[in-house]
Amino acid sequence: MTKAPGTVEDTADPAEETVYTASHDVLFEVAPATACDACGAVLPDAADESGFELTGSGVYMWTRGDDVRFDKAPLCASCAAAIGMTALARWEIEEEEG
């Protein structure tokens, strides 16, 4: 087999290949509880449908050059309300200032 000019040949030794194994133990690991990104309080499970433990969420927006990323952040009901009301108050202040 002829290599094209300027290409790099594979120099890895097949005897030194990395082998990964997995077992069923991963199925029985306890999943970490979701916590509020602002205060750190543990959020209730989605199975709790009493209506009083509603959770919220926020979005972090990251930009670098032309790259824009959005990361969803979980929030407890108190922090979601506080952040939302603060944003509305700041928006109102900017509207008054012109």
C-alpha cells in the first residue's frame, strides 16, 4: 500500500492499545441530588407533584467570538422568584432612564 506524500503513518504499537471494560455496577450507583445553582439547596424529585415544591431554572449565556453557548441551571422556587423579580426591577430602572 502506497502512502500519499505528506501523510503521517500510524506508529502506534497494537500491543499497547488501551482496553476498557464495564460492568453492571454502574447501574446501581446512587445519582447525586440536583441542587439549586444559586443557594445550593437540594431540589425535590420530579416525582413530587404536590404543587408546592415547584423548581425553576435559569440560563447562563457564554460568548467567545462567534461561539455562543447556553447552559441550563437548576434553581429552587425561592431563588428563581428572587432572580426573576430582580431582573424585572433592573429592566424597569433602565426603561425609566431611557
